[in-house]
Amino acid sequence: MGGSVCYTRAMSEVLQANVFFVITSVAVVVLTVLACVALWYVIRILKNVRDITERIKRGSEQLAEDALAVRTFVHEGVIGTITNFLGKITQNKATRTQKTKKESTEE
């Protein structure tokens, strides 16, 4: 009788160890599957982020081109027109001054 109690305890410990390893194995498999699913979603999110950053990059390049076009228009168009206008005013004043000097010297 003493031998059967020892055999039952040993069997119980082996059974407990087997149950522990089965539960641990199932938990590792479940966690691995969950990690794979999470990584799949992370990869999809990173692809979307890459697409968004590419779109932003193209938009910023287009914005820089537009800003350069506006700057060129302002510099050549508006400022050039103002400079030409002021230059004509200065020329007209110089011409009038010269005419006035000629008239006063002629008198």
C-alpha cells in the first residue's frame, strides 16, 4: 500500500507537469498568432504613413514651385513695372529740368 501512494504522487506530478506544458504551449501559440496579427496591422499602418508622407512631399514640392512662380511674378512683373514707372517719372523730371534750364539760359 505504501508503494501505490508513492506511485500516485509521482503520476500526479508528471500529470501536472504535462498539463503545465500543454497550457504553456497553447499560450505561446496564441501569443505568436496575436503578435503576427498585430505586426500585420503595424505593417499596413506603416505603408499608409509612407503613402501619406510621399503625398505630402509631392505637395510641398508643388507648393515650392508655386511660391517660386509667385516670387518671379512679383519680382519681374510688379516690381519691374514700378521700377519702370518710377524711371519714367525721373526721366520726365530730368527732361523738364533740362528744358527749364535751356529756357532760362535762352532768356
